[in-house]
Amino acid sequence: MSGADIISLTAAQAAAAISAGELSPGELFDAYRARAAADELNCFTWVADDGSDAAPSATEDWVPPGPGPSRGASPLKGVPLAVKDLFCTEGVPSQSGSRILEGYLPPYTATAVARLAQAGAPLLGKTNQDEFAMGSSTENSAFGPVRNPWDPERVPGGSSGGSAAAVAAGLTPWALGTDTGGSIRQPAALCGIVGLKPTYGAVSRYGMIAFASSLDQAGPLTRDVTDAALMLRHMVGQDPCDATSLAYPGEIALPSAERLDGVRLGVPVELTGEGIAAGVLASFQAALARARELGADVREVALPHAPHALSAYYVLAPAEASSNLARFDGVRYGARAAGASDLADMYTRTRHDGFGAEVRRRIMLGTYALSSGYYDAYYGRAQRVRTLIAADFHEAFGEVDFIVTPTAPTVAFHLGEKTQDPWSMYLNDYCTVPMSLAGIPAISIPCGLSEGLPVGLQIAGPVFSESALLDAAFALEQALGFDGSPPRSGAGGGTND
Ligand code: GLN
């Protein structure tokens, strides 16, 4: 198989080619390793050399990077995986996009990564991200911004921007990301790929460097819906190391639906009007028309509290972050500032030098929101709003099977365009944060182009509806036939299908 042919395969197709003996896991790994190593978009913070990058003291749970001799027999056949920097990977830099964790080599591997490795997906590289997953453009990374393969002057979205751009650019067959308020779905939308945030608790958070623990979820970023199902299938399940993880009821099915007969799709007026760019709305409406042709019953639904989701999120997420990030003190992990006069001075200098501006802003916001005297007025109130938002979804799912919205209000924006105005950056997650607060699964699939750039369609369902959600997304994906793909350097112009 030629290099261009290899790169054009989805993960499922590559696994099938390996099964059929048309491709070896080593050839596949080498093809992607070469591409990842030559990355010009700054997607990667670390790329595997070869199998010898393995951790010095590999444990039973951890399968080292590289294709390995027995991968061909496992379900994922040795199809390499790019992993967001914030997943701990034993002996491999895991820095969460932050200076404060520069050079940190964890002594263990995150459960989600270990499960995928055990299923036969070796680690290809670690991907760039916004620092501690705070951001919507990947411009908050201490290791420089990631560029969008559709237009290198634009952002890939964030915070899983390295993962999304790497998949879109064909630098990896697929990638692992995390989503706290939209960080899988929004970059997937801006890069023209598929991104799925699972039900909260479906995937173990063990070994994920925490941002906001009641919201963080790991999920797939892939070229198509089938790959998302395939990856998720090997990630879900209860983990004794994460008390919030849940036993997944049944197995994630590979999608096969061709039609949407009788499927009720709810369009929330609150998330599909003001603030959404005209070109994005036009693409969204065209996708709804296709859904109707497939037999879907598309109707309006109300999520009356959804417009308050962002305000609640920007109290809750910083509050949790301020607590989670207290552990970075220069003693236990990563960097330590030199020249301090005493312990308190060392803490202060380390945190001042180690954290970027956005992270410092959130720590201050969160600390304030949790301070005695203000706790009830901010944190308590935001929690009550969160409950109302979850109740809205519960009620809506009495009337419809899924809720559909645009994933992001705009297409990919220019680097630097929103960095001076945090609120305009935060608005990127207007349509994705409500689902995060409610803990429900949601997928973004590409639904067309506006200004020559990809637009994402978000479909959300009740807890544990992933298999049905993937089926609906698959039927729409086939009908929409999104065949856009950014120009791929060195691959002879592969496509996304
Ligand atoms: N953009 C949102 C934020 O900055 C969401 C990030 C995420 O999902 N990790 O918090």
C-alpha cells in the first residue's frame, strides 16, 4: 500500500486492512510517526520514536508505545493513537499544556489510555492543548498555539485543539481528547471531524490531569462516526480507581442506521438563534432538512435555562479548578522556581511563573466564588442553575429522542482574534456547555462548509444513549456526505471518507 493510501484509511478501515493482511501494524505506525514528526501545525508535544520509548518500568496495565509484535491480534490491530497531553502516560511527558508541569513524567498511565493500548492502539504521540484544558482555541498552551489545517492562520478550537487538528490533517488516524464544557466537540467542529463527549462517568477519569472534576470526560476525536464508536467501545466501563466511573450498560454498538424514521429531533430555540453566525445557521438548517428526508420528526423544544449555562459554568468550573490546581506547588510535580527565600515564597514564585494568564484568572475567580461569605451567592447559586438545566433536558427527552444544535456559533476564527476578550472566547461554548452541566452525551459531526470552513452539528441524547446517538449521527453522516478535507501535505491529498 502506498503512503497516501495508508493515510487515507479511517481507523476502522486500517484495522480491517491489517486483518486482511494488506497492511502491517508496523507499516501503519511508521507512516503516521513520520507524519506526526514532520507536523507543522504544532499539534504534538511529544511523538514516539519507536518501540524503545517505553516506560522503564512498564506495569501490567501499560502497553508501551510502538506497534508491538502481538497488536495484530487485538481488536484495534495496532492502529496508532494520539493522546491529549493531559492524560498521564507512564514515562512519557504529560504536561497539560502548562509550564508548571514541564518535564513531568508520570509513574502511571491513565485508565482510558491503558484500555485503548490493551485493545491494540499504541501511543503515537501526545497532543498540544490549552493549559489545563482552559480555552477554546489552544492559544493558551505554554507550548505555543496549534494551527487549523484548513487555514493555518486560524485556530483549531480548543482545548483539545492538537488532537482535532492532528486528526483533520491526517497526522494520526484518531485521537483522544477531553471535554469539560465543549473541548472535544468545538475543536471537532472547527476542524471538520467527529468528536464525542460521553455520558459523565462512562469513561474513567483516572490519570487525567483534572480541570473541573464534575464535568471532565474523555472521548474520541475521529474522522468518522464509526471510528468514534469503535474507540468509545474500548474506553467505557467502571474503574476502581475512579469512584465517579459507572458500569456501562451493554456494549457500544458500531453504527449502521441508514434512516431516521420516527426519530424525534428537538431543536431548542434558545441555542439556535441569536449569536449563531448566519452561515453556520444555514448549514444547520440544511442538515435538518436532510434529517427530515431521512424520516426524522424535527420539532421545536424548550430548554429555558440553557442561556444561563455559560454563567453557571464560569462559576463552577473555575471553582473546581481552583481546588484541583492547589496541588501544583513546586514540591510534588514539575517545575519549581529557583531563588526563593522561604517555602511560601517558593510556592508563590512557582505558581506565578508556572501558570499562564488564563489559568491564573480562573484560580482567582474560583477562589473568590468559594470564599466564605460569597460561597452561597456564587457557587451555591450556580449549582442550583445546573440542576435546573439538567431538569430541562430531562423534560425535553420526554418529548424528543435527541436534541440538535450547531456545535459552535462560528467557524474557525483567526489566531489572536479573541485572546483579548475572554467573554467572546467563552461564548464559543454557548451550545456545548449545557450538555456538560447535565452530564449527558453529545456528538459533533461535520455538516457542511461556511466561508470554506467546516461547520459542526451537535446531537445530544439522554445518559447512556451513546449507541443510539452514534446510530443517528451515522445516518446523518452518510446522508450529508461531508467530503471536505483540508489539503494534506505529503499525503498525495487523502480524503476524509
Ligand atoms: N472552553 C471551555 C473552557 O475554557 C471548555 C474547555 C473544556 O471543555 N475543557 O473552560
